[in-house]
Amino acid sequence: MHFHELLTLLDCATPCMWVSVAGVRGSAPREEGAGMVVTGTTASGTIGGGHLELKAIELAREWLRLGKTSAMQRHYPLGPALGQCCGGAVDLLFRPVTEQERSWVEMLVRAEEKGGDLALSTLPDVDSPHTTLGAAAASNAIVTHHSF
């Protein structure tokens, strides 16, 4: 994962976004929990490549450009309209990483250094009429499973 990179970006006060696969239905290029870091000029990691990743980077950069600090989730069918042949669908979580998230980023860095599995609970402040959080939105909780 790229949690050290998030910490470095926070240290440099560089606006950044953590984009992760929050859900998968059917065939998809990456598993739930896969993630990437996006800034205004760089992207590292992968959520599956192709047009899906291009669209995710564009949306993350637009969200950063607008100065949004709340999380959002978007649903992407992986078919001809997106130029992906997987046939399944993914939900992507876009989470701006600000100084307020430093403590959980530091916790992820420590967990990554130790290895093993991590179940992370976050409380996203979803700011989107297109959200697909469903039951997670009702409880204001998202649980993401990361394997290191």
C-alpha cells in the first residue's frame, strides 16, 4: 500500500486523495481494498488500470481542485460504456486525506510495517447525490479490509 506516501504528503501539506475499491460485484480488475494515492499532478498505486482508473484520477483531481474535504463513493459498471471488458461493477471510495486524518494514516503506516491483515473502520462524510453507500451510509461506517 501507499500509506507512507500519504504521511509524506501530509508532512509537505500536499493535497491528496486516497481512492480505494470499496465493493466489487462480478468480475473486476482489482479486489476490494485495492487503493491508490492521487495528487494534483501524480498518481501511485492502482485500482485496476484502464479507463476506470483514468476516470477515478480525473474525479479525484477535480475534487481536490474544488477543495472538497468530504468523502464520496461512486459506482462504476465495468462494461463497454467505460471501455472495460470485465463485465462486473465496482464501488470506489474517494477520501481526501487532510491533517485531520493524520492519526489514522500513522496507524496504517505502523500496521503496514508489522505486516498482516487490517480491518479499518472510517466515518466518511459523504458529499454526493450519487452515493451508493446504502447500509453503510445508514450506520455512517465503512469497513475496508486491507492485506499487507
